[in-house]
Amino acid sequence: MRRFTYKVVEVREKLIGGKMSGGKLEKLLNDHAADGWQLKAITATEVKGRVGPGGVEGLLVTFERPVQ
């Protein structure tokens, strides 16, 4: 039976939100792929902002890789 480990990364573009750039997402995916992570899911959600109590629009990017 194959086993996997998972990693979830919160992504937002700017300090208080803003549009997500394709280039930033592409770099994130390629950086993790270089370390053996495979994209499992991308979910749009509200993530904690860096300033103030509220959240901002962002993405949760879920990766998986086999356990060695």
C-alpha cells in the first residue's frame, strides 16, 4: 500500500490582498515540483491577512508526495 505525505501552502498576492498572478503561482508549483511534490488541489478561500483581523482572498495549494 502506497503512503503519502501532504503539504498545504497559503498563497495571496499582496499585503492586503489583490489579484493573484499566474507567474507567482507557476513559480510556486515549479519550486515544489523540484522537491518532489505533486499538485493535488487548488482551493480558493479567505486566508488570514498580514494586516488587521480580517482575511483576504487567496488560495490553498495542496501538494502530495510518496513517503519514502
